[in-house]
Amino acid sequence: MKKVKATMQDIANQAGVSKTTVSMVLNNKDSSISDTTRKKILEIAEEMNYIPNSIARSLSTNKSGTIGIMVPDITNPFFSEIARAIEDAANKYDYNVIFCNLDNEIVKEDKYVKLLVSKLVDGVIFITGGNSDKSIDILKGNNVPFVFVDRYVKGYEQYYGVYSLNKEGMTEGIDYLYRNNKRKIVFVSGDPNLGVSKLRYEGYKEAMEKYGLYNEELIFEGDFSLDGGKKVTKDIIEQIKDFDAIFFSNDLMAIGGMKVLVKNGYRVPEDVGIIGFDNIQIAEMMEPGLTTIGQPIYDMGKEACELLIGFIHGEDNNEKIIRFKPKLIVRDSV
Ligand code: RIB
């Protein structure tokens, strides 16, 4: 017969006490219970490998000690690195995490938001940037605190969030390329529906106009993915002659682009300079090392988690929005 999970009643029966007594001992509730009884109950619980029923506890306390993390694409190291930081911070405050990969699909987002609410999570960290109004309504309707990270959600720009100063990062990148005598600088955007993509494009445009170099023929639409970077670089090679640099809106696309350029006989950086955005760990491992605009990925995740946990505990932070300044990371690809 299948061994059923030990319960508090089983412990009570074996110890010859009431279930209430067992509950008080296991929850450290009442010190009026004799040390002998307390010790006996704890020993029996240990022998039975008793594990408290967290769902039952959540139902009674309406707290699960768990937070949900929703990210667009787990295959992009930016998101796995930021999720790692969130998990470290959560564990430091004794929270567990439920990790939801959305694959940029609104249907999956809807499913996961409902799952998180049904699991009584204490809060949610949103890295979506898609059209998340319905998901947000569900969280609000169930009084589940949430914060945004990295990607803006229309209408919630002033809500709890942790972001990078995307435009400033782009300006620093263009200034660096200009100082390295790059003039025909192609720009590859992220997913054009996302706020971060629009801000990076605006940063590129303003900086290029500052030098009198802006030309909309140098603008190409990407999607933040490795394959997207490869595909758009093939289009650039076919359509643009004598370009001397490509500024990709994230590192994954830059990595895909570098491979296509080298396969087509371009030398990096001698023939074309390449710069990315994010500074994911693999950027340093590329040959040549990828020069990029570094986002403080770990700090963004850590701050977002601490902001949410403060919010869960009722701290109505004045500083609801935390913005980090990206930093130019010079390696060898320009
Ligand atoms: O690489 C993924 C991109 O999407 C990053 O630049 C990050 O900012 C996210 O928005």
C-alpha cells in the first residue's frame, strides 16, 4: 500500500497527546508544554520524517513565503542571470521562488499569473513588458503585491520598478564608437513593441544626430534573440555598403551577428566594430571579447526582490522606482 505522508494526527496518536499540542510544539507556539512532552513530540516527528503541510499553513496564515518571478525568455542569459539574483535575495529573506518562463506569449503569462495567485504567492516580480494589463488586473484583484523590472509596462511607469537608464547607455556607446573613428554605425533594435527597445533607439538617434550621422537607412529591426541577430546581420551585409560598426540592442544579437560577419569574411574589429547591451557573462568569453553597455543585472534583480519584500511587509517605500546607470564595458570588438 502506498505510504501516506505522516500527519500531525499520527504524531499525536503515537505521543498520546492532542493534535493541538503537537501543532503548538511544531509551531513553537506555547511554552506551557513540558520539556519532556515537547522533546517526545519532536523525536516522533523526526522519526516519521514529518514535513509541515505548507499549503495548509498558507491557507491558515494566507502567506506562503513564496514569490513568483515571471520572465519573457529563459534561454536569454540576461533573464537567467537576473532570476539568479532574485532567488539569492529571496532566500536571504527566507522566501522561496516559483519561476515562470513566458516565452513572450501572453497566453502563458495569463496561465502563470493565475497559477501564482492559486499558489498564494506573497508577491510577483514582473519582467514582461508585453501588454500585461490583464495579468496586472488579476494580481490587483487578488491583492498580490508586484514590482516591475527592466521592462516598462504602459501606464505603470511610475509604479514600483527597477530599471536601467537605457538612453544614457546608448549615448555612452555612440560616443565611444565616435572616439574610435566609427561613422557609419548601423543600429539593430530589440523587439519594437517594448519600451526598452524604443528608449535604446531614441538614445541611438539623439547621439547620432549630435554628430550629424543619423540616417534611418542604418536602422534595422531585431528581436533580442540569437537567431534574430544572425538574420538581421545577413540583411545588413546585403543592404548596407562600407558600414564600420553595428550597435546591437543586446548581447545575444551581437553574438549572433559577429558569427555571421566572420563567416562572410569580415574581421572584427579591424573591418567592423561590434557593440552590444547587457554584459551577460558569455560576452567576455567571445573571441574577440564583446564590448558592450553593461547593465548591473545582479543588482537589478537583488534590488527588485528587496523592493517587493519591503512592499509585502507593508513598507510603502518613497523610493518606489530604482534606476541604474549602465556602464560601458570596453573589450576587443570595437
Ligand atoms: O537581452 C534581453 C534584453 O531584454 C535586455 O537588454 C534586457 O534589458 C531585456 O529588456
